[in-house]
Amino acid sequence: MIPVNIAGRPYEVRVGAGLLAELVPHCRGKLRKRDVPIVTDANVHAAWGDVVEASLRDNGHEPHWRILPPGEQTKSWDELAATVNWLLGLEVERGDHIIALGGGVIGDLTGFCAAVLKRGCKFIQVPTTLLSQVDSSVGGKTAINTPAGKNLVGAFHQPSLVLADLSALETLPTRELLAGYAEVVKYGLIDDADFFAWCDANGAKMLAGDSALREYAVAHSVAAKARIVAEDEFETTGRRALLNLGHTFGHALEAQTGFSSRLLHGEAVALGMVLAARYSARKGLMAMASADHVAQHIGDVGLPSSLAGLGLDCDGAGLVRHMLHDKKMDAGTLPFLLMKGIGKTYLDKEVSLDDVADFLDGELAREPA
């Protein structure tokens, strides 16, 4: 059990195997009524719907399912409106809890629905992907995508509880597991060089299925995020912004690929961190050998580590244009998360976008490793 000590609204993240089968006991005191609304996607429902249904029914509850299409396109205005209307049809009250069962897409959409429904009702995050367990389910960021960009409409709305069932990782496709690993490595690159070294030594075995290593990776990542979120819930001091390492480059790549399955969010973040490291080395902030080490590790586990390898039909200026819609834009400037070394990430508010475009042109032309 890992506490997230948000002032006035603390909650727990519980990490372990078998939590879905024991859903109701873990939610004791939170499921006030017989009817329980659950938002999920078709893939998760096929894998875990029966387990969750049995847990609810065996404890006297009636589950009501909203099963959405998997994929980033589900985080849309249309699905937000339809899900809110569905919840209103179930007569959900402010004191009720909605269950978000799925990955980051389901968690983001459901959390935003909870944030706006009747000016704020409660929800429980039950993340089923590695990415959502170590990152998106914790901290209260909820959002949808728009044609202008990713996560541009949303709210800070903390869950009441997070249940991270490690058993769910066993049903994940390898690609989804790898995409989540990007967010694990991120915590080492932000401010914990020892954890990056742990990833170097254990990442491949963890991904291959070692249960003890998986538990450590998830618990350590959640604790790192909980600590940062407790210090800066609304990203006002700059501390929480460190969690966006790789995301400015990554979101531009997602936009360029149409927020499609061509490039998963975690894959974009992985490559974004490689680009942040290489750009930091270009500026003389960190040794090129360290940037190469980051790229080598990310590539070795099977994540994208070469911009040229994506085969994009654009130039550096085109990618930078996507960045102009970034949420972090402030008075016409875009802060970048750069590195002074592995485990030494900082926020740089004086980066030239023209220089970034020139750097990206070079990366687009670089021979894939």
C-alpha cells in the first residue's frame, strides 16, 4: 500500500496480484449502492470482465458496464458526452464511485467524466496496463484529446483509490507491456540514477515475466510519482512538470502519426526521452555517451530509439508546429525537460524552437542504429 498524500484528499495505491478477484473487499465502504457503474474497453472486458462481474455479484452488487472501443481515439468529445449521459441515466450521485477498469485511455476519460459530472463525483482507478499502473492512474490528471492536440481539455481530479493488479499484466500484449516500461525508465532518468541502473540490470527480466521484479518496478514507480504529486499537485511549482520528461517530443510524434496505433503513447514517450537526451547532449548539458546509454537501453528492450526509424513524412519544423499546442506553452515560450545527466532532469525555459527544429532535422536524417 502506497499513500498519496494529497492535502485534504489522501488515498492509497494498492499493488499486488489478485486484486481484481477481491475488488469489493478492497473497495469496502466506497460502493454505497447495489448498482456499480464500470467503464472499460472491449479488450479489458474480454480478459477481466467475468472476474470483476463475479466479485461484484458475489458481494451483492449489480454491475453496469459501459464497454468502449480500445485506443486513443476513445478519448474524445463524443465519448465524453455519451459516457456522462450514460452515468446520468444511471442516476449516479456525487457520493457514488465510478470504476475505471482499463489502461490510461479509460482512466483519463472516466476520471474526466467524474470531474464534471454534477460538479464532481468520485471514482476508483483499476489500471490494467503497466503504463497506467505506474503513471496515469496516480496523480489525478484526467483529459480527452481534441483535433488541436493531446490532453488539451481536462481537469485535475484525484481518485479515491487505485488498485493495481499485477495479474492483469500477464494478459497484456508484449507491445503494450513495453509501452508501459517507458514510464518506468522515466523515473530513473528524472532524479534516480540508481533506479535507472536497476532498470539496466533487471528491465529485460521484469518484462519477461519475473513477478518479484514486476512488483518492485510498479511499487517503486508509484512511490516516486506519489512523492512528486504530493509536492506539486497542480503542476504550479515546476516539480511535477518533471514527470513530463519525453512528453513534449512524444506528443508531437503522436500528433504526427494521428494518435493512432502506429505509435503508442509509451512508445512516443520512450523515443521522446531519447530525443531529450540527445538534444541535451547537443547543447552540452550532458555527455553524449550518457545520451547514447539512454538510447541503447531503450532500444535494447525493444522500444523505438530512432526518429529516422519511424519513417515520418515531415521535417523538424513540422514536428515543432505540433509542439505549439503543448499545454506547457507560457507567454509564447515552451519549456523543455532536458537532462544534465542520467537522473538529473530539469526544466529549461529558454530553448529555441528553431534550434529544436534543426536538431529534429538531423535526427530524421540519422541512420537508424
